[in-house]
Amino acid sequence: MTAVIGGASGSALTLLLAPPGSDAAPHHATADATPSLRDDLPTFARAVSRVAPAVVSIFATQTESGPPRPTVPTYPGLHHGPPGAAASRTGLGSGVILSPDGLILTNRHVVQDADRIRAVLADGRSLTLTLVGVDADTDLAVLKADAQGLPTAPIGDSRTLRVGDLALAIGNPFGVGQTVTMGIVGATGRGELGITSIESFIQTDAAINPGNSGGALVNAQGELIGINTAIFTETGTAQGIGFAIPAEIAIDVAQALASQGQVTRGWIGLSGRSVTPELAESFGLRSVRGVLVSSTLRDSPAAQAGLRPGDVVTRIDDRDVATVQDLLDAVAGAGPHAALSLEVWRGSERILTRATTDTRPPPAE
């Protein structure tokens, strides 16, 4: 199935959760670990062989009991029995092995509400997984297998990506088996898409389809640069605009979930919009960069700091704030109980104030 979460003009931003189906082990097209290649033939087989063994197919099964509920959509593979009978559905996604002892990173929406989760490796082995933790703000989840000596994905530096760099997507689209597709990096730092609360996506035209969720986005050196998460589509299938969570963000989240079971971030309790030249002209704003405050929550750190709708936040501590993502990065990264200095414009008046962060609450479902 596809979980549509927004869009315009008939389009949709779609989380890549494949239609439920058989949880039989897929037939993987595995890469040759020691390919014999002619030097004069262009190929990315060596890059693929570095990371493909660490990309797994994930089967997440949810079991429900009780009579069918007519208000709940029926998906293919969701079998309704008589009242009181158990109904189950199996969703398909992908994952990336991070450690030899079985730490696996995937998307939260792949395993959400699942009762049983298992992974099938590229070599055909099947592993039972337990859920370590999830982070709704980034749509990431960490799973654990009771195993040793597993292949792991080399980690690249997603901060050095350039528009036009090669990108390879590896996953299990539609359950056909491990598949590699190729494209380029179309953009970096994509935000304000409405996919997750924290957004700084890598955009790529490497074909990403339902079942690729949680799989690897890889550079030409065979290093993990992102976790494939969503597509922009009018049909439910790949149309050349896919989004991946940068490895820099994904690995930080994975480490926090593995060590603490959760990710703790700072919060000041305001909502706003990134200022554009058009918005500045429309509202008569002095600053053409910053975050225009739309609202503040009562008794929140932002309200206690004196912020109010119409203010424009342009700086936090020593960081310039040009977009909502800049503000979120500064506040969330500071953690709870941090004292922040804020530069705010109220009309033509420059205001300096301070806010002490609280713990960021989980996003609403």
C-alpha cells in the first residue's frame, strides 16, 4: 500500500510502503563480490558489490483480532475472517545493516504497528528482528537481529554531496527481489515538504518504488549516503522525484536509538514560515530572510521569550536563520534546557531576547 501524506494539483508525497503480500523470501539479484571486469567497460558493479550484501528485505506483519471495521480501508492481502478471528497483513520494505551484530536501520512507516518483523539478506538468510526504537520526527527505526558477522554498509559523507553526483538506489521494489537503479542527486537540503517534522532530504531521480523504503542510496564509491523514504508521484510509482534521508542525519538518529531508545531534541513551541522576497513584500517585512512566526504555544519557551505572530526570527546564538529548517536545526540540536539568544525583527524594531528550550514532544500522528 501507499501512505499518501500530502501534495498539490492531484499529486501526492507518498511513503514507500509496498502493497502487502506474501512474506516468502524474495529472489535477490545479488552482486558478485569479486567481479571480473574489463577496464574499458563502464560499470558500477564494484560500488554495488560493496553495499548490496548489507541491504535487506524487511517483512513486517501486523495481526489484528475482532470483527472487521468498515471505517478502516481494506488493502490487498488483508483477509477478514468471522468476528473474533485474527486478520493479518504483511508490509514490505528494505533496510540497511549497520553493525556485524545485527543493528539494522529502516523507515518507521515500514515497521509501524507490526507484531512480527523479519529480514531476508541478499544471500537468502532469514533473521527475526526486534524493534529497538523509532523516531517519528525523521521516520526512522532501528531493528536488532540476534546474529554475528553480518555484512555492513560503508558510510559516506552526505554533507559533501553535489547536485549532479551519481546516486544508486538499492532495495526490494514491489517484492521482486534486490534491485539497483541509477540516477543523480537532483537537489540537497529539500525541506518543508510535509513528509516529516525534520526534513533535509536528498532528492534523486534514481527509480524508487514501493518496497524501497528504508533501503540504501549509494554514491559511486559504494558508500551509503541516504535512506530512501518517499516519492513525489501522481500514479503511486516512481516518476523521477524521490527523497532520501541523508546518512549524516540517519546515522546520528540510529546511534541515539541504539544507545538510548529515543532521540531527545530541543523545542521552543512556535510555528512559522520561511521568509521569501514575495512574503516579505506582501507582509511589509524589513527582513527578506528568516522565519515569520505564525503562532506560539501558550506558556511555551517562545511565548515566555516574548515572541508573537508577525515577528521574524533571523538569528539564534551565532547561527543565521534563513529558513524554518535552519531554526529547527538550531533549536533541536541544542537539546532541552539550553539557553538560546534570539535576534528578532518586529517591524523595523530589532529585538534581542533569550529562550530556554524544553524537550521536543513527539509529533502528532
